[in-house]
Amino acid sequence: MKSKLIDRLRPALLGVAMLSGAVHAAVQPLDRVVAIVDNDVVMQSQLDQRTREVQQTIAKRGGGAPPAGALQQQVLERLIVENLQLQIGERSGIRITDEELNQAMATIAQRNGMSLEQFRAALAHDGLSFDDAREQVKREMIISRVRQRRVAERIQVSEQEVKNFLASDLGKMQLSEEFRLANILIPTPESANSDTIKAAARQAGEVYQQLRQGADFGQLAIARSASENALEGGEMGWRKAGQLPPDFAKLLSSMTPGDITQPIRIPNGFIILKLEEKRGGATNVLRDEVHVRHILIKPSEIRSDEATKQLAERLYERIRNGEDFAELAKSFSEDPGSALNGGDLNWVDPNSLVPEFREQMANAAQGEVTRPFRTQYGWHVLEVLGRRATDSTEQAREQQALNVLRNRKYDEELQSWLRQIRDEAYVEIKLPGADQAAQ
């Protein structure tokens, strides 16, 4: 029951397994610090809990566990990077309100076909605390917002990039192929010299030979990979061809499920890819589109979430009292992509929007202005201007290309940013048997 429930919950948790995160366990008498991370610490109890959960995941997959020391080092590294992101969220004033958290838990329960009470009972049946699960969802929401502010908001895609992508063979290919991938990353520092690069190449070659001789890919990823998804056996999920570097996409197109690549040199090391599955990417002839405009107000270091909500409420009342939506959007909206257009997002595919925005849009009648609501981006007021069913127009293709290019840049930028914050942080490892390091 427990493994099945975890599988059912995983897609609902911002792309991160809900139950794989470390919650702050009650301090045991023999609990101790295993890592100092800037202004915080990682405790042995956290490390033990996360390690047990990873071991359960490995056992569920039917793979053998890597050596305990290697697994523990990987888990500790994940906790360190998560801790750094949570500290950034704290310094940035990112807060998750009880209302938002309650809504998130209700949404998770609904997506799994349960009421909130049934969801609570299912967790208890599996020996899992609802409060601990709730706390972990909160942590993941904070991390998601940190990444949105620090990574996603600085990604820009030009019109020319979109046109070039649509005209390319790769742009056409992404409409027809999609890959489920796993990876193993052997890293190199940014300032690596030739000897360091050669050493990394040898390590990657050794891993590749072990794979050729039948070693389990997921187990080696957990033990050897430096990728963010190492503890998930290197699983990357589905990627459209257009989200991958062109050389990767062409190589994967010629592979069959189960194949692995030789080590490939990339800017931050060597990567080995495994093609788990392949599927076509045909789209429907008709798609529902909505013409919508919105005003976005974001919390910040100097404006709390509650104050942000109150400002959105005042704007909502001003619109209801007859003030022009577009003029208020130009003056107040903090969405740089739509503010100058009076908040107009033009015709959008609902599936390209975050769930909370999509739900509000679906429930609003044409011409109706919604009450303020919260998403990961901030507080919104929206108005539906029209609905239509359309074929795959050039505009829709451009939007699809824009999303693909943004996702590709986001994946690349996220890995670089995570490495940057790790390199710049002060980290002292106090785990017995591990070399202590301070950065």
C-alpha cells in the first residue's frame, strides 16, 4: 500500500516526490550535526530519515542498493543543496500561508481521488504523518518559488530564437518525438585543468564499462552521479526533442529503449544517458484556447504576502467600481510580459498555465473578473475575454516553441545555479568517515 500511494502522489508535488524530502524529525537524544550549511545545519536524524526513504524507493524498484557510504554521501549532498535554497527563501521573505498550504493538500488529495480525510487516513495507514507530509509540501513550495525568482524570471527567449527553432529540423522533430531519460553526470569544476578533465573522463569511462557489463543504471546513478536527480536513479522524466541539445536529440532518435550512450562531454562534465522510453508527439487538430488578461502582484522583501493580497483586493474592488482593467494593469501589474499590454496574455492554451490559474480561468464566465487568488508567482486578478476551439495555428506553434525553449534554458540555468550556490556556500561536513570541507 505504501509504495503504491507514494507512486500515486509523486506527480502532484511540483515535480518532486512528496515523500522523498527530509522533514525536521524530532531530535533524538543522540542526534547530532552532520553538516554546517551557511547559517543552518543538517542533523543526523534528517540524514537517517531521508536515507531510509531512498532505500525504500530503491527496494520498490527492485534494484540493489549501492554501498551505504556512497548512498549516504549522495543523500547528504541533496540535503545541503535543499537547505541552501530554503535559506535563500527565508532571506527573500518567501512565505507559504496556511490557506495556500491547505489548498495544496486538498488539491493533492483530489488528484488522487480522495477527500482530505481519506488522504489523511491513507497516510496514517502507511505509517506516515499528515503533519510531516504537509511540512514537506511547504518546503517544496518554498523551493519552487525560490527557483522561480532566481532562475525562471531571468530566462529570456527572443522572437528570432522562436523563428529559428520552428524553421529547424529539430523544431519539427520535437512535434513527433519525446523521450523518457535517465542520466549519470560525472562533474568537472568550471576552472578544471586538463588533468582534472582527464580524470573525470576516466571515471565516466569506468561507469560506462560497468553499465555495458550489466550493472544497474539506477544504482550507479545513486552511487556515482552528481546530477540533481541522482537519488531518483538518474530519472529525468519525459523530454521533448526540442528541449535537448540538438546533438543529443539526433542521437536519441536513432536509439531504442534500453540503450545507453557513451560518455558525452558537456560544459560541466561528462554525461551518460539512458533511453527508457520513446513516444510520438502528435498533437490534436483542435485545441481549446482562452483569451485572458490579468494583473499580477508579487510579494517581496519589503511587502509581505498579506500586504500583497490586500493590494490585489483593492485593485479588484476598483475594477468592480468601474475603473479600466487595462489601465490598472499598466500601472500595477508586475508581470513584465503583459503589463504594458494592459495585462493581456492573448489567446493561450490552458494546459500551458499553472493549475491554480487554469482552474480560476476555467470557472470564470466570459467578461467576469475573478477575486484575487494565489499561485507560485504571486496574487492574480484575471478576466476571461473569450474562448475558442482552434487548429494548430502559427500562433499556437510559436507559443509551443517558446515554452520548449524556455524549458530548455531553465534546465540548463537551474543546474548552473544550483552548482553556483553550492560552490559559494560555507559547508563543513561532520559526517564520520567523510572528509571535512569548508567552502
